[in-house]
Amino acid sequence: MEDQPINKVTYWQPSAGDTIFGIIQGSGAAKDLLYDEHKTLFLQEDNGALVGVDLNRYLIHSLKQHNAALGDLVTVTFHGKEQKNSGRSFNRYTLLVDKERA
């Protein structure tokens, strides 16, 4: 018996100014030898594609703050890399949750 293919997941690899939006389908954590553990948010786009968005600390906090749940519409914009006063660089994002549209 052959395994039936499940929805193929592509991973969002944004450039500065890129935006993605979709309906939350779930999230997960994966172990990685280099980075220990990272979290991913899975969004279904209008065309039915399932896209994984790697979550940083800011995005995780924003999802919790907006009380995001399965079925909510989420918009994520990547603004690019920025540098803190300490010299450390980070990825700047904004996140919006639309509970009424979902």
C-alpha cells in the first residue's frame, strides 16, 4: 500500500517588503541540529497552498497577544534586517490577525 501524499508545504523565504496572508491551519516545532528548535506557523493561502512561516520571538509574542487561533486570517510583513543599539541584528516583522474575516 502506497502512502497518500499530504498537502505539500512550501516555506516562506521573504525579501524586505514581502507580505504573506492566509488562514491559520496549525503550528509546529521542529528539532534542528544547528538551531536546536524552531517554530513554524502553517497558513493556507487563497489558492489553497499550504505555507510554513518560521516564527521568531516577536511573531510568537504577537500571535499570543492577538489571541490567534486556528481559522484566523493572519497577515505577516517582513520589513528586512535591522540592527539594535547593541549591534545585534534581527528580522523586523509586523503581524495582523483578522478574526472577523476568517
